Amino acid sequence: MQSELIRFVYVSRATFKPFDAGSESGLDANVVKILNQSRKNNQKRNLVGALYYGSGCFFQCLEGAKADIDALYATLLQDPRHKDLKILSSKPIEKIGFSSWEMKYATIDQEVRTFLRKYNLTKFDPYQFTPEMTDELVSTLQLAEDEISTAALAKISANLPPLPTTNSANSSQFSKVLLLAALILMIVAVVAYFN
């Protein structure tokens, strides 16, 4: 039995400073690294899709087997390069719409400006998107040209400093510190209550 195919769209906010044009391509250096890593990882997971980055926000559409997308999303939730992840859409599809790319990157700024005017938005804020708006932007991304080849992306990425990685030991230690701080606050509150 074939695994269910889905189209999954989520948005997030970058935790890095936007428009760090550290690459010769004119693309944000952080986005270049993320895109390069995503193409490698998504190919291994048999996932395809598209990424758009604007106003410090990521809009990403992924297509593939539900189990593979669920596994990737669990990883994305731990990624320190973005925050405020929100799922805009997750629905079954009959066939893949981004079959030629592991992760397409489209600088569709003109199309996005037209899209924003159509919906009376002053800036790219995918957190305000309705389901209709989400579907329309996905369709626009499907029609757009891929702006940078995998070979060119790898060459640009090789000249950039490495991205920060999630350190599970540090995350675990941080969680323990937060738990201890909460416990201390509770003890202080109880002592204050009885005094």
C-alpha cells in the first residue's frame, strides 16, 4: 500500500537578522545555507517543494509521504534558525506538484508584491494568510522558475561560515535549568504564602 501523499505548508520567523547579503549571489547568506541543507536532506527523504523568504519570514511548501513530512516537521520544531512555526495547510494530494526540485527557491518578489496588493497587505506576513491566499501563493511558486541551481548553491554555500546546529545536550540542560527555576519560584511562592 502506497503511503498517503500530502502538501504541507508552514510559515516561521527567522531568528537571524534579515538581509545578511553575505554571498556573491545577492541572496541572504543564512537562506543560502538553509536552502543548500534542505535540498540535501529533502532528497534523502523523498520530499519536494518550494521556499520563499521575505520580511524575515519563511513560507515553505513540502510535498511527499505524510510520514516523511511529519518526521521533518518534528526536526524543524527544534531548529534554532527559526521560531513561531505555524501550519497553514496540510492536505492530501493525488500527485506531486514540485517533481523537478528537491527544494525550489524562487525570488518572486514582483509576483508577491502583486499578491500583497490584491489582498491589501502592506508587507509579506504569511501569518495573516487565509487558506485561499496560501493556495494561491503555492500555485505561484509552482509556476516560478528555480532561481539557483543546486551546483551554484553548493558553490556559494561552501564559501559561507557554518550554520548553528541544534545541540540536544544544551537544549536538555536548558530545559533542566528552566524546570529548576520554576520549582524555586514555586517554593518561594509557597513560603511567602504561609508567612
